[in-house]
Amino acid sequence: MRFRSLVNRQNALSADCLSALHKQWLGPQGVFATLGAEIDRLGRQAPILEELLEFTDGARAEAAERAVTFALAQSNRCAAVVNPFSGFSREALCCVVFDDSGVYSLVERYAAYEAMRDSDSDFFIKLIATTRGVVERRIVFRGLLEHFDRLLPVEKNIYPQTYRETQQAHLDREEAMYGPLVLSDSLMVLLHSISAVELMEKVRPTAGSST
């Protein structure tokens, strides 16, 4: 419900507002990039971490500290640690990254953003691995569509307007050549549980398919 509410709020914004929001938070000079650079330069003395002094609840302070430790590790200022948001669903991460209620500190939102980027990167690495040694690209185009459909409006806003239609046309062409791509679950779930090679074996075109 939180994710759907977030999507609805962003859908109500104009394209220009979404573009400004993306630039403000996710752009190369945005809040998260600035936070990472500041911590990289100043470590725990970064002014951006001063908000943590306002936490009076022990559990909240502890949660925020885990995010700080992760951010410091990102800049090699301490030993590597696991991102406290690692393993969260993309939808849950989005709700943290764009939370404006004050529940999460900025450094926690940064850690959630980094977890989201890592999750996306891992998905694309596995998706590209399905192209090794084969000429068909059904899985790749299905994966691009799945990923795009999971993005927030602010993320979709930077894509070309015809992006989804273009990827769907590519998938339609591939399925016309190699047959419909029938999957037991989403590619996000499947590529988390089996290897790219195993997935390719499961969806190998039938002998009668065009090649």
C-alpha cells in the first residue's frame, strides 16, 4: 500500500516536476551523490550526518548508525559491511528512498538507494548472462520490460517516451521467431533462484521454432 501510494503521488506530478525531482535526488549532483561525496571526503565529520544527533529513540539511532557504518565502508573509511537494506524488495527500497515523512534519516535513504542500485545491477548482470552462446533475446527483452514496469514514475521519466513500446516490439519479434516465452515466475524471482544457464535450458526453443 505504501508503494502504491508513492506511485500515485508521483503520477500526479507533471513531467517537468518529475524531472526536477530526479535531478534533485538521483542526478549526478543530487542529494545522494552529494552525501556520498561528503562522507567520502569528511567521514563521520560530514555535516550531513548531524541530523542523527536529533534521534532520541535508541532503536532508531541504532538503525541509523548501521546506515552510517555502511556509508563509511563505501568510502573505505572502515571495514566492508553489509548494507542494512540488502535483501529488501525493490518496492520496499523505493518507499525508504523517497520517504518524506521524516521516519528515515537521509543516510538511511542513501543506503536504501545504494541497495536498490546494487539489486538492479545484479539483475542486469544475470540478464545479460542469458545471451552467452545463443542468438535469441527473448529473456533479455522480457527482463527489460519487467524492470521498467517496476520503476517509479520519477525513474521512468528519464527514459524515452517510446521505450516500453520499443522493447515490446523487440520481444514480439523474438517470440515470432522462437515461440512464446513461458515462465513459471518473474525473471527477478527466477534469476535469484537459478543460474542463467539453467534458465536458458528451461526456455530453449522447440525444434519447430524458426531459427
